[in-house]
Amino acid sequence: MSRKSRKPSEGTLVIIGGKEDKEGDAEILREVAQLLGGGRLVIATVASHHPEGYFEVYKEVFARFGVTDLVELYLQDRSEAQDPQKLQMFEGASGVFFSGGDQLRISSQIGDTPVEQRVREIFEMGGVIAGTSAGASVMSDTMLVKGSNRESHRIGDLHMAPGLGLIRNVVIDQHFAERGRIGRLIGAVAHNPRVLGIGVDEDTAAIARGPKLRVIGHGAVYVVDGEGVSHSNITEAEPERVLTMFDVRMHVLSAGDGFDLASRRPVAPPPEA
């Protein structure tokens, strides 16, 4: 199916900021298991250059929540994305979970391959696509690849690349508060104020179905909206100059809060009875 003829997706994205709890109540992974609703879960460790041990950890955690049909998808090289044995792993799968590492490795290894098509088919048939850290960043159509942490954004100090495009008109960053990434997310939005910047803290997830997001976990999700920006020096200043932006809007969401991507507005949880 071509990109232009794709039907609106019916599945759920679980966008995790990294370092999700695996030893305590494992709220986020438990949520993935519940959304899965039976069927196979493909653990895609494609993002890592050294994936040893990742699959075993997730297998143990998901078994606690009744998910026992798990397989590991790893590609040493892009050519393996054509391998019938790799593609067979998706048979009967209800979800795919992308582990952390390097998001550019995911997009370059599976982008526009039969593996990506299998992922997309699962999503469009109502399945679950989850990703943590790099696996979260790759979900957007444009993904952040590199940029300085813990300082104001400097023009020219940002690298972006095409992602998988499972969620449109957003750019996602992860390990957000912990690594001080507010500057680079604002920089990404400055490049294209049409997109919303979504920053997800560790052990926190934004769960997206259609235009609706909801937040679970122990941290926050930050939404940076540049639609109302009245001035920016992004095209005028020299590289290494600190970015200027006026009238940028930011929302901070915690567990139970929601966000409507279509109206670009937060949604507070209903009051407790």
C-alpha cells in the first residue's frame, strides 16, 4: 500500500520517554500488555548495536502480565529486512515494541522495507506500536537525531531526519527533563512551527490514539506549540547564535492529563468523585 493511499490508522502508539520501570509496578509495560489484548508481541531491538540481554528483560516483565508469545526482531544489516524468516515473526502479532538505542538505526534499517510495512499493517489493523527512548523518537514523520542538552538552543546545532511517520505533525524527544532537552525541542519547533514538539520524561508515556493523547507514568509530558510565535531569528542569525523565539506556548501534562492534537489544546482529567 502506498503512503498516499494509506487509510487512517486505527491503532495505538505508546510513546515512552525511556527508563520505564521494569521491577516495580511497571505501570507502562503493564499498559502495553493490556492494550495488546492477546496475540504476539514483537520486541524490536533494531536500535541497538549491542542488543544482548534486552529481549530477556522484556520477556520476563511481560510474562508477569500474561504476555508469553514474544519474539525478538534484530537486523544486523538492512538486507535482512527482506528475509522471509524475519517477516514470519510478524505472523499473528498484535503489537511491536521498539527498544532504545539509536533512532537513526531504526529508520535506516527498516525504512521503506517489508519490515516497516508489517509494522504499519499491524498499526492500521488496530494493533499497538510501543517505543522507548529511540523507539519513541522514530514514531514521528520528522525525528530529532542530535542536539545539545542542558543549554539554550544554538542555531545550527540540531540534526533531524525522517522517521517512520506513525504520528504526523509532531516531533518527539525523550529523557526530556532528565537530560535538559527543552532547548533543542524548542529549536526543532522553530524550524517548523506547524509541528508540535512533544518531550517525554523517563518512566512516562504519551499514549496516542487518533488525535488524542493521554499521559501515564511518574513524570511529565511537555508540549511545545509554535503556532502563535510572533518572531524568531532562526533564518537570520549566524550559526552558534542563541535562538530567539517570542510567544511560544508550552503545556506541561502529568498522569491523567490529555491533549488534543487536532485542536492543539490540553484536556484536564475529570474531577474525582
